[in-house]
Amino acid sequence: MSVAYIDSEKKQRLRDQATAVAMDVAAPGADRVDAEAVWPQATFDALAEAGLLGLHVPERLGGHGEGLIGLLLTTETLAGACSSSGLCFGMHNVATAVLAAKATPDHEERFLLPIARGKHVTSLAVSEAGTGSHLYLTDTSIERDGDCFTVRGQKQFVSSGAQADSYVTSTMTTTGRSAPGEFNMLVVEKDTPGTVWGEPWKGFGMRGNAARSLKLDGARVNARNLLGAEGDQTWYMFEIVVPYFIMAMAGTYLGIAQAALDEAIAHVRTRRFAHSGEALAEAPLVQEKVARLWADVEKGRRFIYHAARLGDAGDVRALPAILSAKAEMDEIAVRVTNEAMSLGGGIEYRENGKMARLLRDARASQVMSPTTDLLRLWTGRALLGLPIL
């Protein structure tokens, strides 16, 4: 648990609220969310009731006004109970941060105030089949038509698909294709005419994130739903989307790794050999493995919270640390869950057991954009003083 990073009563309350939702609602529903691949509606209802949906809404609008540390504290806590809940809550927070970054009074009234009141869930819709992990590229086109934009394109792997109330969507500018990173951010509201959702996608892991494709078939979106100015989204991508997304995912995978470690420790503490009565925890090899896994989780925790602190402080050293945070946590989560399953022995290899679920969920980290390899590339370019794109 990240007690060392709770440096105020406000953050302690935030962590306590997230813990209550995690333990009382998310954890009891985690097996069903995974087995039936259903979106964690009950968790989001509880988050709304607790006032946690407004994590990144400014305090003057009734939100918490939190930054990256607050995002880590809450996603880590939720994901430790239910991975899909942590991921979907993280996506909601990233989209909220984008909405809040350059919000107009109209955006505040229609989106941020309802989010703070627990009446509005949002998500991201930026990934496309043709661009893979290069989420800063888009083939989605828009044309100006009076006071609306007509939008055509298709998004893939939209978390909380058909469940959220709005989706922060990337499009080309009205002049067509621009340089990489230069595109528009547009809020597409639920039930917008011309939006067509694909069939629910059932994944190997993270099965409750309701990832679906979104076809924008001449969707008519009010022009006031444009975020910022046309073509200025390089700023959005690397100032808001990338850091908040990376931290949301790093926190999610930290929660998964911690849950796997806790599960393994609980097992070896209670498991005894029938022929000798010796506890598994007394075996030196087991003790060494537990020590190594604990160190892995703690190193990951300290690294990503350090990156978040730099980001919240606006430190010039923040970018490579933030870019590396998800890459580091991706690898740690997969390694820890895999080794934790080995410590649990054959019983943990059963179909749809908790450790199997955690291992499957952890594996999603390395294929989720920005992928581990792409983040390593961006980090190296940032350290060498080269343009990231």
C-alpha cells in the first residue's frame, strides 16, 4: 500500500474512499466481471456515490482537483480489487483531465459539473486499427457543416464502450491530414446520431473493460464539442493524454502486481506439507522468491510515484520518468504475477482462479498502447534531446 505517498488529509480521505469502494463493491464483483465479461456497473455506481468520478475536475466545480499522485492512489487501490474496474476508472479520469485542460464555460456546464456530481462517465476513443500503437495518428475525418462537424472513421478498443456518457475522440482537422500529433480532440456524446457500436469484444484479460469498436458513420457532432483549437492537439497528447494515461495504467498494473504478491504470501503462510507438517513459508527458496517479488513491486511503486511527483511539480525531468513508468510497471506486473502463480503451485493453475485472472490481466499491459517498446523508444529520444515524434 502506498502510505508513504499520502501527504495530506485530503489524499488520505481519497484513499479511504477508494478503499471502501474497492473492498465493498469491486472485489466481491471481480470474478463475475471477468467470467461474464461485463462492465463493472456496480463499481461505477459506488464511485459516483463516493464522489470519486470528479477526481480531475477543478475544486471550484465541485471536483477534487487532483493530479497524477491522486490518480495513482485511486487506480492502484481499485485495480488491486478488480483489474477491469481500475482500468475503466483510469480511462474515465484521463478523458476527464482532457476535458478540464482547456474547458470552455459550456464544457464545464455540460461535462465537468455532471462528472463532479457523479452523473457523467467519460472515456477515450483514440485507437484505430490502421495505426496500431501510434495513438497520435488518426484517419478519422471531419467536415464543418454549419454549427456541426460531420465525422467519419472507426475507433477500436474503446474502453467502457456503449457504457459511458461521452467519448473524447481524436480526428483529423477540417483541412485534412496534418503532421503527426496535429489533430483535433472532439467530445462525442452517447447516442449521437451516426455512431454505431461493434459487438462486445471478449479478451484474454481485462475482460470487463467493455472494449468495443466505434464506427462514426457521418456522425453529427456539435462544433462546440471541439476541445481547444483545431490542430493544436500535439499539446493535448503529450501534456495531458500521454502522462495521465500512462499513470492511470501504471497504477492499474501496480495494483495487479500487489494483489498477486498478497495472494502468494497468503498461500505460502498457510500451506503445510501433510507428511512433515512443515509450512511452505519455512522453505528458504520460497523466502527468497517472496523477497524478490516484494522488491520488484516496491521498486515499481517508488519509480512510478516518483514520476508522478515530478509531473505534478512541473519538473523538467518529468517526461522521461513518466514515459518509463508504464514500461517499467508492464514488465514488473507480468513477472510478478507469473512468479506468484508458481509460488501458489498447481491449485493456482485452475481455470478462472484468482491468480489466473491476475496473470491474464497483467499480460494486457504490454499490448496496450502506448506499448512497452514504443514507450522505451520515446524515453530514449527524450533523453537524447530528439523530437519524440
